[in-house]
Amino acid sequence: MITYEELHSQNHEITELSNILLYLLKDRSMCDTGACCELFHRYMDKVKEHIDLVDKNLISKLLTHDDHEIQKLVRNFMSGSQQIKRITSEYTRHWCPTHNRTEKRAELVISSHEDFLSDTDMMFHLILERILDETERLYPLIREISDKEQNAA
């Protein structure tokens, strides 16, 4: 069972990490530091965990709802989840290629800092839009149709 407080806390942490990373990554020399790479990978893990949690515990349960407008909203969120997963996967494949298969995490490999920043801004913006949509549309909807006030799922 997950509470709204836990969901909001995850959203806050992802937002905070994205703001810090966007600031750090603007400086090319920071991109190669171990601390920045660790923070970047923590961010990517948090995003994946959060989306999987929301999809599994919230969105999937609303698919069978009787209201077609709710079903439409849920399908839009599911589509958004797939888009974020595809974009983060492509981003990681491009900017964080694994140099050997035993490596758990690869370092950022940046050939063009300008292209890297553009891709990073786009990906972070997409994720922050998702968080905003969850907060403003999904969570209120679940509260509205659920008898439970404290637990989201």
C-alpha cells in the first residue's frame, strides 16, 4: 500500500534531483565527475521506480473503471509512461553507453555538450510534466473515486 504522502515525496525528490542536475550539467567539467554521474544514475533509478509504482498500483487498477473518461485518462497516462520509458532508454543508450557488459553503470559519454544539454532538458521537461500531471490530475481523480483518503493504492 502506498500513501499520497509517499507519492508526493517521490515526486519532490525527482523534481529536486532534476533541478540540481540541470544546474550541474550546464558546466561541462561537472559532467565527468563521479558525484554528478552518481546523482544522475540515482535520478534515473528514481524516475523508473516511481513510474513503475504508479503504473502498477494506480493506473492499472483504473483501466477497468466504468467511466469511459477515466479509462481515456488512464490510457493517456499509460501511453505517457511508455513514452518516458522509451525516451529514457534511448537517452541512456546514447549518453551512457556501457563499455563492457559487466559494468553496472556507465559514465556519461558526451561528445557534444550542447546536444547533451538539449536532450537532457527535453527528457527532464517530459518527466517534470508527468509529475505535474500526476499531482494535478491523477491523484485527485483517484481520491475522488476512492473511499480511502490516506492510501493511494
